[in-house]
Amino acid sequence: MGMGAAESNSEAVRESFSAEESYAIGRELGLLAAPGEVYALEGDLGVGKTVFTQGFAAGLGITEPVNSPTFTILQIYEEGRIPLYHFDVYRIADPEEMFEIGFDEYAGGEGVCLIEWANLIAELLPENTRTIRIEKDLEKGFSYRRITIGERYS
Ligand SMILES: Nc1ncnc2c1ncn2[C@@H]1O[C@H](COP(=O)(O)OP(=O)(O)OP(=O)(O)O)[C@@H](O)[C@H]1O
Ligand SMILES: [Mg+2]
């Protein structure tokens, strides 16, 4: 893993036992986020992608409420350390819609992109995309989530 990347760390698995813990993990990553990065959030309905995003936004210094309005694909938050481009592509009919929204300008731009349901636009994700996969494991309880954080390329 990581071959060919000049600087990368390896995949990391974090365990969360509550929404607050997932928020805190998101916040940690938000504190470290850099312009031009793309984070692909993968995981089933209601697994905690938005909770993670809310923590991430807090880490960027965003205090306004962050959520995922059903029919809004992109929400931009400008008040943090760098802009946050929060995409939720669940309702996208055709990945081409991403170009109409201007995705290629946001990815690699001044801010950081977080994309819920990124697997639906997998073919459009840039090479430096960092995957955040969130999974339940009911054997470990209803509030358990395994958060697998992909390598970061710099
Ligand atoms: N460990 C946990 N981490 C995150 N959320 C948790 C956890 N345990 C319970 N929850 C609950 O799971 C729900 C996650 O909702 P959230 O909206 O973040 O999911 P989502 O993946 O964004 O859903 P959608 O696919 O609809 O966008 C919240 O109600 C949250 O309180
Ligand atoms: Mg969501």
C-alpha cells in the first residue's frame, strides 16, 4: 500500500462507540485538513457520515450548523480556517451533474471537499482522494462504528 506516493501514511482504523466519539474523530481530521484535499465518505444510510462531517467542520473552525439537506448536493461553509465544500451526492442522477456544480474547481481548490456517498461518483474522484469508510458491527453494539481512514497523500 502507498507505493508510488512520495509521502503517505498508512490506513488507520478507529473505533467509535458513540456519535460524540465519531464527531471527535472528524474534528481531529478537520484540524489537520489542508487546501485541495478531497475526503470520500463511504458507508450506509444513517451510519454517521454527517456526524463525522459536523466534527470535521468544527475542526476547521466552523460554528454554524452543518447538516445534509435532502435536495442540496453542495453546501459551502466559508467561516473556518479554509472553506469546506460539503457534498452529499446520494440524490445525484448522473455523475456528470458534478461538473455542472463545478466539482472539478472545488477539488484541488482553496478549500477541502467532503463527499457523502462518494462511491456513487467514484470515477470522478481525484487521485489524491482520502477515503473515510464508516461501518457498523452490530455484534459490538448499536452505536459502534468502525472508521477506516485511508492514506493521506501530500
Ligand atoms: N458511533 C456513532 N457514530 C456516529 N453516529 C452514531 C453513532 N452511534 C449512533 N449514531 C447515530 O447514528 C446517526 C448517524 O446519522 P448521520 O446523519 O450522521 O448518518 P449519515 O451516514 O450521514 O446518513 P445519510 O446516509 O442519510 O446521509 C445519528 O442519529 C447518530 O446519533
Ligand atoms: Mg448524511
